[in-house]
Amino acid sequence: MKKVVLDTSVLTSGLRSRFGASYVVLRRVQTGHVLPLVTTALFLEYEAVLTRQEHLTASGFTAREMVAFLDAFAGFCYPVEVHFSWRPQLRDANDEMVLEAAVNGRADALVTFNTVHFTAAAARFHLPIWLPQRLLQEIRL
């Protein structure tokens, strides 16, 4: 099982289409092959983004269905406490909580589509940055 932090972009993509690697990653969470690490702040970010009308429309979820998804998803996640904060490390302050979850949770990788945003800071912590496709390669059964 790979312990990873999923950037919000991965959840958004996985919920918008059943044809991409992000959707398969979400299925691998459900089957126990991927353990998402989350902090309270990161999970609140998931909720804030995924319940925006634009994402609800694109995913075909109602607000109630999205909340139900997030409730179920939370059951598959491992909570991480932030013991150390190294801010600022990134240009985008909204990405800091993603990096903090990965570093404090000792993640095997941070999974994102925004690899350029994290590359320099993640290198300082020896944290791999993977696209969803790479995660699937790493857990290939």
C-alpha cells in the first residue's frame, strides 16, 4: 500500500471523468492499495473546492452527493497531524497545506498534476512528486 497525499486536482479530475488515471486512483483508494494522507486543512480544501458549483456540474454530483462522497472518502484516509511547518516553501500559498501533509505524514509521494509547483520544495524533503499515472505504475498488481 502506498501512502500518498492527493492534490485537490487529482480528486477533481477523478470525479469529473471515469476514463482517466485519477479515477483509477480513487478506485485504488477504495480497494486499499492507496492510503491517502490528509490534514484537517487539506480535507477542508477538498470540501471547499469539490462543492463549488462548477465542479458539481462537471462531475454530475449534487451537493448532497458530493458531501456523501467526501464522507465516504474520509473513511479511507489516514489523518496526519502537522507537527512542523516549513512555510513558506511554495509560490502558491494554497499548495503549502498539500506539502505539509506529505512531509508530516512521511508520504511515499505527493500526487498532483501541478508537478512544477512542488518540484523544488519537495526535493528539499526528498519527497517524490508523481502524476496519477506514475502512482498506478508503482502499485501495479
